[in-house]
Amino acid sequence: MKATYRKHILEFKRPGGTSRGVLHTKETWLLEISTDQHQAVGECGLFRGLSVDDRPDYEEKLQWVCQNIHLGPQKLIENLVEFPSIQLGVESAFAALQTGMPWLLFPSNFTEGNQGITTNGLIWMGSPEYIKAQIEEKIALGFRCIKMKIGAMDFESELAILKYLRNEFSSSDIELRVDANGAFQPQEALEKLKRLSEYQIHSIEQPIQAGQWELMAALCEHSPIDIALDEELIGILDSNQKKKLLETISAQYIILKPSLVGGFAACDQWIQWAEEKGCGWWITSALESNIGLNAIAQFTFTKNSKLPQGLGTGSLFVNNFDSPLEIRGEQLWFQPKFSQ
């Protein structure tokens, strides 16, 4: 068994606006494993400025993985706790190696082309006109759950867009999620949540910056809108800390990004403990290429969530890889011909 790695820079078709700035490119790393019979690729979806494993020795750790690939996935993953995105790359590559088919990791009704995964339509930040155009496009395509990023424009302009949307579509027509990416200041957050609640928001992701557990707990208790933890989960690598976070904050939802929280095994752990607390969850990609998105989508289907998932980012890049995934309406589908 041999392993190599390489870097791939994904280029956005259109710059992606977030409250953390505008994204033009996205760096990712591909772990390639080969045996005499098969080859497989796993994506290590490093997210600069956000991943806990955005550190100077990242490439050195990839070299270590390649040199020790003979240890197998379990031993490797145990030694990669501080490198969540590499954990996912290892898990994905070995899962594909096991099936013997590069695009097939978790055989299911999804990979047989019998069922799709319902997704939310992602709306990027930009001018009010651009945001409205995206919303109209997603609704025309058949999306019934819209996720809108907020926090970069002035708040009144964002409220005006939400008002426009609600005037056109009721909450029974369109489920509306918003993602603040930690943009609200703690002293203003509750008032902003109250104003947002006028527009029948399903949930808000990460209203204040991560790491303020007591403040977030108070918001979850008093907010008129359900709160979903996102960045809050990044860097929580110890099992006891994960449990403590869920118990302390008592959020209504958690959002799992496998590249950022430690791969599939870590997601399983989060899901188990969240469900024990009555906390909902969904899974979201983190701007991976189609290689990582395919792995995450297949895993997501096996979890049997009834909520719309955040998996529709495969069409954002000009230099993505060919993929078995395609969006039909609001659902993500797998084309079985890729696994034959």
C-alpha cells in the first residue's frame, strides 16, 4: 500500500461573501492511496482561518500519514486528533478503498440512485439585488428551505430583504434559516434575534462568536428563534469537552461539518450525544471539492435525518472535479453509473 498527497486550489466562479470576508479561492488537499488492485482518494478539506488544523505543520502531518499508511485507518485517526480535516481524508480514502470503487464509500439507496438528500438553498452575501436574485433563483428551482448569510451588510438592509421574502412567501411555503457566522456583538444579539423573529425564522447559526459558552447559553434560553451551533464545535476535540459544551449551552441544534469536527467518527459521537439531549442536528459541507462533498453526502444519507442538509456547494467552483452528484430541484442525487 502506498500513499501520496497533493494540494488543489479551488477557484470560485463568483467570489463568495461571508461576514468573515470575501472568498476567491479555497485550498484543499487530496490524499491518494493505492494498492495492487485499487486506488482511492480522500479529501482533507483544510479551511484557512477557520479550521483548528490551520497550522504550520499541516503538510508535515500529511507526510507522516503517507509514511505510515500501513498502520490502517484506526491507528492513523487516533494519531490525528488535532487534524480533523486529515482524519476525514483518511476515513474517506479507506472507505473507498474497501468498496474498490473510487466514488463509492457507503453503499445505500442514495448511491443506488433510488433516493435523494433534501438540501437547503444557500444564499451568499452581496448587494440586496444580488441576494434577491439568488433567492428567486433557488425558489424557482424548487428549494423549500433557504439559508441566507447575514452579518456583513447593515442590519436594516438585511431585515428589508427578509421582509421582502416573507411578503412573497409564507413560512409554510419557505423555511428560512439565517447564518450570522458569529457577527453579532453579545450586548446587541438578543435584540437582533427579537427583530429577526418577526420574519418566522426557522433557526439562526452562530449569532455570536464561538467560545462564549455562558453568553450563548443565555441566548439559547431567551431567544425567540432556535439557535444552531456551528463554529462553536470547531476545536472541541476531547469527548468530555463535547459533552460539557452540549450540557452548558443547551442549543436547539448543532451543525456538523465533518472536515472541521473530525470526520465521520466524530460526527457519530456528536449526533449520539445531541440526540440524548433532545438537540437536533444537520450536516453541512465546508467548501470541499466534489471529492469531499461526495463522501460527506454518502455518510449523511446513512444518518437518516429528516431535516434539509447543507450539501449544495458543488457548483461553486470553476475547477472542480467531475462528480456523481447532481442537484435536481432541492435534492442532491447520486448517479449510479459512477460506481459501476
